Amino acid sequence: MHDFTYKNSELYAEAVPVRKIAESVGTPLYVYSHNTFLRHFNAYRNAFDGQPHTICFALKANSNISILKLLAKNGCGADVVSGGELHLALKAGIPPEKIVYAGVGKTEQEIVQALRAGILMFNMESSDEMLAINEIAGRLKKKAPVALRVNPDIDPETHPYISTGLKESKFGIPIEEALEHYKLAGKLPHLEIRGIHKHIGSQITTIKPFVDSLQKVILLAKTLRSHGIAINYIDMGGGLGIPYNNEHPPHPSELSKAILPLLKGGNFNLILEPGRSIAGNAGIFVTRVLYLKKHLGSEPDQPEKMFVIIDGGMNDLIRPSLYNAYHNVLPVKQNNRRKVISDVVGPICESGDFLAKNRKLNTVSRGDLLAVMSAGAYGFTMSSNYNSRPRAAEVLVKGSKFYVVRERETYKDLIRGSKIPEFLK
Ligand SMILES: *Cc1c(COP(=O)(O)O)cnc(C)c1O
């Protein structure tokens, strides 16, 4: 559920017409709903009420500092995968004891940063990393709180690029090898074992992979405890899907109904790392139609195709190009004009630069606004300056007010940090 709805044929973000925001801020831009973010976060909070738990929002889905502050204010923690994300989480006021840190390639500098900050735990992904964290913690005269990311070899049945829990993936340690890794960790003097971590993938739309993988993890936890290894936290990762098109992913309350019985009596502190399911449908990407171009079908029975050329592209929202992801495209002002098969494409010089393909859209005109739905997660965070395009603005709507929470980049930003060597001057 989200707060982008039509009133009198006009798309609104909460109580603000999207057109009004676009006219004031320009396009392309991201628009987020305060209400939706909060509702999605509270859905998790309510679902796991009664079970000791921490919800650690995965920053890589959306790391706008105002969004993070909004979540922090409501008691949310953070799942970070880089020193930059750790910095942002702390800046937003997320307490370090609610921050977990995953990722296969943490640098020494990042490990030092996290140790100094006093995070809840490192989710370690290899024995090399384990040795490195131990060594660095020793040097800083600290004990590093750690969990091992295990790979439960469960197929989340999602896109291969966002599937992380299969054997062939680079993430985590195969669950069969976990015991020996934990034994090694137990011998390292500067580590304090706190739990087990797993994260099997993203945009998962059924309960079963969550249940199956959690069962394996709980079994491991019991084995570890029988070897005298203290497991207080089970971090079940993120990955719950959202409806982009016709998917019907489970609600957090259905997820909790399925997994809380498994945890019962285990005396575990549960950590959840949702990203997409909190942010995805809390944001849209708004863009303006620049030009229309009609291609007649090459065969007589082939329908004509319309290219709707917009001012937003794959540098702004790469998911369609990268994952062939589906995003619904809606007119900001509805009309009853003839429906045409359309490709919605950006201005980037790449054939892969499209936001939607073969959609039956009502005819649009130059200057019309389009809303690319479900763009709140992995939208802006994956954007780039490709084709030297300044990155889009971000706006947060709350009730009848809207706030620019990141200015559109300017040409100045395109050369920020660049240097010209003397011989080229
Ligand atoms: C990406 C990621 C998440 C968030 O995944 P979503 O599908 O956005 O919920 C959580 N944990 C880890 C370790 C991740 O890499």
C-alpha cells in the first residue's frame, strides 16, 4: 500500500499534486511519501511485537539522510554494507547498538571505523575477514562483536543478480562449514560471538524460502550452543518483495506468523534487515515527456509502436536496464486518449536505456508528466552521472507539504574533485 493516488484524474503524493512538485522542483525527480515509509516500518514493528527484535533498515535501498532520520526517529536501526553507509546511519542519529555491518569486502579502515563507533555486530563473510577483524580489534584494544553470515543454500526464486543464498554465490560461508568457522572464531581473543546472520536474496515473494532458511539457521544455532558457543542474535536478513506489477508478496505480519513459532522458546534476539519492502513503494520517479516517435510495424499485422522519450534515463533508475525489472508507468494527469503500445525510453546513448517496454499506455503529448512507480528502493541509490547527467532531485512529501531533501545536482557537481595536471593547463 502507498500514498500515491489519483484525485480528479490527477496523481497526488499524499495531499500534494505531483504536478505541483514537478513544476516547482523540475524533472526528473524522486518523490517520497513520509506516510508510506512510516506505515511500512510500523508494519514490521507491529508484526514482530512481543518478540525481542531490532529492525535494521538496509541503507543500500535508500540512503537519503532525511529518510534515515525519519526512520531513526521512529526507532529503526540500520544494516550497512560500507563505511559510507555507516557514516550516514550515524549522522542520521541511528544508535550504533542498532547497526549491523555486512559485505564481503570490508576494508581495514572501515573495520576500524565500525569498531570505534561501537556497532551491534559485524556480519563476517569469510575466515580471512574474521582474522582481519580479530587482528584490528586487538590493535585497538577492543573486542569485536561478530556474527557469521552463513549461506543456507536456499533458492529464493528471484532474479539471479539479487539471489545471494545459493552455494555458488560469493556471500557468506556454506552452512555445513559454519561450525568449524565458529570454533575458530571462538579461539580468537578479540572477537565476541553474538549470533548468526543470513540473507538469501531480494524481492522474494513467498514465505517458504524464509522458513526453510531460518529452520537451517536455528538448527545451527542449537548445535553451536551445544558446543558452548553463545548465540544470542539471529539475523534473518531482508529480502521481502513488493508488488511492482502483479506480485502478491506476503505482508510482514504473514512473515512473522510463519517464523515466530520457529523461534519460540529459543531465547533469540531477532534482527531483520528489510530494505525494499520499506522503501520500494514509498517513492516514485517523476519524469517529463520530451518527444514522441512512432515506428510503424514492419509487418502489416504488426501494430505500430510509440517511443515515449522522457527526460529520465537509466542513469537515474537503472533497475529496468540491469534486472529487466518491471515498474508501472502512470500518467500524472489521466486521459482517455487512445491506448498505444509504447516503449518509455531515456535520453542515454544506450539501447538498454529504457524504463518500460511494450506497455499499453494512453497517448501522451510532449510536456506530459509520467510517474514511474515503486521507485523508492534501489532508485536514487543506484543512480549515476553516466552521460554526464547531474543526478535527480529528491523530495519528501508529508501531508500537504513537500520538502526538497536533496537538491538536483548541477554542472559544478560534474567536475567536483576533478583536477587538471599542470601539463594540460
Ligand atoms: C541488500 C541487503 C538487504 C536488503 O534487502 P531487501 O531486499 O532490500 O530487503 C539486507 N541485508 C543484506 C545483507 C543485504 O545485502
